[in-house]
Amino acid sequence: MSSVSRIVCKLATKPIRWWERNRPYAMRSRYRRLPSLAVVPGDMRFIVLTTPRTLNEALWTAWSWYRFLRELPCRLLLVVDGELTRRQEAAAERLFPGVAIESAEWACNYVRPRIPGVQLFYEREPEGRKLAQILAWSDRGPLIFADCDVLAFQRPHEMLAAIEREVPCHFVDESHGEQDDRIAERAKQLGVEYVPKLSCGLFYLPQGSLPIRTAGQITATWRARKESSFSARTVLSFLLQKPDVVALPPERYVVGPCRQFGRESNLDDTSIAARYFTGPARQAMYTFGMPVLLRQSREWLNESGADTRRLAS
């Protein structure tokens, strides 16, 4: 490739990524074709974090996992950073009868008096509010947490085995594993070890797995000098200190930018347990992941009992 071609390619990368991620995808709203799943009671919570803008993705994510997780049993909770319209709430309730919808403000209010050192972090760090959700809800009980862009395609045997043993488990970020150096230095001063290459897309936490007061100590000296997309992940990597934490096998629980452009080859989503569609590959969730789930839902509907129904298109 000539130097001119490399320059053109570099200049084109960002706008192409933006267009492929943000252009209208009809598939996003086709969650209405999925069979409904009634939410069951249980001590464990499955929480999907979303905003009003990403609710469609969150509903796909919730359905893909909850068809397996409700067997535990496990409650389903949508945590919204923002305010849904009544129409959006009704859509979630039709797909998941009995679903709970909670404002992200609850968790922020929960951690504020308990760990004052975290407040500045979750108010000014881009993913600080996400950290507040994880700390608060895991302090209340066992938790399975997911971002809105993590789809399950096959039964997650390894994850379910860790849950049965009450052992924390997480996706592995093989591509990056970067840290916020300021937070890492502070944690090391406190004598805290870390979990390498932790991905915050989805994980299971038994109650009390995260010492929230330690989170306050780690973030107490944090100052917002520049944005870092690794800050919340770095804090969590130093909080999961249990020696038996399970790193889910990366060949089955995939994190990475595969298929970040339309012309590239894609992973076979039917051969893996789950995939975290990080930013550069978000469009692959719409063009490959969701259609796979829709096909699987038809098979699942034929095999499941009479307690399910298909939503109106």
C-alpha cells in the first residue's frame, strides 16, 4: 500500500466507523419478533445497563441471556441512565412480563453516603456511573451484570458452573487490557492486587465480592485531568481480589473488534457462547448478531413450553 493510500485509509476510518455504527438498522427494532419471557422471582439479579437511546440493544441483550438465566432462578432488572418514555417502558414490559425498571440514580444515591471517595469519580468520569451501579447492586445481593451490547448465542456452560460454585467470573479483554495509570498506582500503594485483562462487558459477582470501601480508597485521590475509557475497569480489576476468580475462555466469550468494517470476514456467532460488541464492531451486532438470535428464537419457541408468546410485529 502506498503512503497516499495509507493516509486516505487512516482519514476514512473514523467516518466509516461512525456511519456503520450509527446509520439506521431496521434489525434493532425487530426485538418485537422475539418470544416474550416472563420474569421469575429469585435472590439473584440479572441487570442490563442502558440509556433511553440504547434500549433496543438492551432488550436484545436481555433476551439473549435471560432465556438461560431464568432457570437459576434469576430476576431481570433494566437499569436506565436517563428516563424512558411510557412507550419504551411498555415495550420492555411486553417482552419481559414482570421486568423491573430502575433509574441509575438509585445506585448513585446508594454509594454516596457509604463511600464518599467515589462521588467525584462517578460524577466526572465517563464510566463512573457504571461503576456506581456495579458497586451498589453487588452490595445488595448476587449479581449478573451486562452492558447493552453483549449477546449470548449458546448456553454459557462455563459461566453457569461458576455461578453454581458462587465464584466471580468475567470476560477477558485480550485485545487491550489497558489500565488507568493513576488509579493503578493508587491501588498498588494500598497493597491491592489486580485481575489482568478484565472486561467490564458482563460478569457474575456473588454478594460482597467487591469491597466498596476499598473502591472509595482507590478513587479518593482521583482527579479528572483527562478522560480515560479504562478508569472504571481499572478500579474493578483491583477490587476482584478473590483468588478463585474465573476468566471465561476467550475463544467462547469473545471481546474484540472483529468485523469492524463491512468488507471484513466475521466470526461465526453460532460457534461461540457470547460476544461483547465493543464500539468499533457495534455494527456487527446489528448485521450478524441480532439476525442469529432471531433465527434461534424461532427454534427456541418451538421447543419451549406454552408460557411464551410471540410479540406483534
